[in-house]
Amino acid sequence: MAPENVIIIGSACAGLTAAIYTARANLNPLVIEGYQAGGQLMLTTDVENYPGFPDGILGPDLISLFRKQAARFGTRFLTEDVTRVNFSKHPFLVQVQEKEFKAHAIIISTGASANLLGLKNEKRLMGKGVSTCATCDGAFFKNVPVAVSGGGDSAAEEALFLTKFASEVMLIHRRDKLRASKIMQDRLFKNPKIKIIWDTVVEDVLGKEAMTGLKIKNVKTQKTSEISCEGFFVAIGHTPNSHLFAPYLKLRENKYIETAPNSTKTSIDGVFACGDVQDFVFRQAITAAGSGCMAAMECEKYLEKIHQ
Ligand code: NAP
């Protein structure tokens, strides 16, 4: 079978934008979208900061529109997970279970997954009070108490952002020292809306239809208690879904795929990475979509060059 022009691995904002652009460029892209297609937006409810939707849009609905737009220009989708790749020879190999595909170019858009605490009711109440993104969901918690778990810069940033809306922000950290940078710590300590609950872990999220509070435990005294809050932001870091590519591509120390400055080019010519698998700074739907467009345009140029 002749190699594909381009295989796009992953199907959220970045991958589907890359699909729209490469399909419109007549590259006939194949998207291997994975069983958990759609990425982190599938875990959110209303998206209010994606331009073009003044009344907001549900995360899954936004993804469905992206997908429809990509399909309109002839994108082909395979709803399976990539199990293995081999980028050591060209055309590149992409394996999905026992099926093997070849492609002249690859666009990786496998995203990142927010780390979760692994609590019994954490996933069940995701989008019903539990969130992993204050920028996305913070505005839903006006004048009510919320909690944040974590002690790094992400947790500090989420907590500070949430003070714009919430009546009180409880930052729950498992130790008696924060990992966050000094400047972020200073901001936290100065903000009267933030209360830090030290040496404490969250044991579970409480609530039936929506969350109503948290069960927490002080790790020094072993005392458990319950606190009331309507929002709970888990901010204990993200893990980029870069594992499959680690044997071939240069990764950063934090495991994100390294791309050239202002580019989606990876350490292998013809392999591009876009969205949250390479972006640990902005991590927004709109920036992921933007980088998907960049990957498609760079891919198009690359294919022109090799087919000359
Ligand atoms: P991080 O620095 O790895 O911090 C994760 C935090 O979550 C730590 O405080 C850790 O506690 C806690 N944690 C991890 N697993 C936990 C668990 N199972 N239960 C309870 N707590 C847990 O991650 P991050 O805050 O996402 O930051 C990642 C990188 O991005 C850092 O380099 C950071 O500086 C950078 N960043 C920068 C900015 C900024 O400059 N504005 C904003 C966001 C992120 P321990 O401290 O006890 O380990």
C-alpha cells in the first residue's frame, strides 16, 4: 500500500485543526483519533473563552464541530489507539494493533493529561465541581468557596486566578512548604481570599449530583474532617502523552516533545508536534488549535520539498 501523505495522531483542538488545514490542502490526512478522542475538552462543560462563541459552547460540542469541519474536507478517521511507531526509517511506520501504516509525514497531537489524585469520587464529579483547569471553569464559581490541591506554580496560579470569582480559596497542600516559586508564594500569602491548609491531603470529593465538599486528612495529626466547597481544582501537574515517541524524538526534561522555536518541527525531519504534548506554558484550546495550523502548514511545505 502506498504511504499516506500525513498521519495525524490525536484528535483534539490541535490534531483536528491540523486535519482541517491538511485536508483543505488536498493532502488527504488520516487521523488516528484514539479511543479517548477529543482530549481534555471532553472533560469540561462550558467553554467561554473560545473566540467565535459569544454565548459559550460545551467542550464536547466544540470538538464535534471541529471534527465535522475536518470531515467536510475529506479527513479520514480511525478510532483506535496507536500502539507503536517507528520513526527510524522513512516513510515512517505507525502501528495500530496488528495493522501497520506508512506515512511521509507525521503530526503528533496526543495532548497531555492532568494528573488526578485517584480519589473514589473524583472522576464521577469531574465537570460537576471537580476541574483541572481554573482558566476554563473558574468563572462558574462566583461568590462560593472553592479548594485547590497542590503546592507548585500551577496550584498557586490557579488559586490566585480563582480569587477573582470565589468567596474563599482554600489551597490544600500535603506538606508544610510550597514548591511554587518565591514570587508566587508571596502573592498567595498576601491575598486575603486565600487560606492555605498545610500538611493535608484530600481523601475524597463529597456530593451526589454536584460536589458539596471535601473529606480531608491532616497527615501530622491523622485527624480527618470535612470542608464545604462547590469547586475543587486539582493542580498537581500534567503528564504529556509523549511516551510512545520517546525512543525517537528529543523530549524536554519534563517529558514534553521538544519543538524548534516558533515552529512545530521536532528533532526528526517530517515529524511535527502541536498542542499540549509540546506546550507546557499556555495549554489553551485556542493555542492548541493555532499550533495545529502551524503543524499543517509546516507539514505541507515539508511534503512539497520531499516530492520535488
Ligand atoms: P509541580 O511543580 O510538579 O508541582 C506539583 C505539586 O503538586 C507539588 O506541590 C506536589 O507536592 C503536588 N502533588 C503532586 N502529586 C500529588 C499528590 N498525589 N497529592 C497531593 N499533592 C501532589 O507541577 P506544576 O505546579 O504543574 O508545575 C510544573 C512546571 O511548570 C513547574 O516547572 C512550574 O514552575 C511551571 N509552571 C510555571 C508557572 C508560572 O511560572 N507562572 C505556572 C505553572 C507552571 P510536593 O510539593 O509535596 O511534591
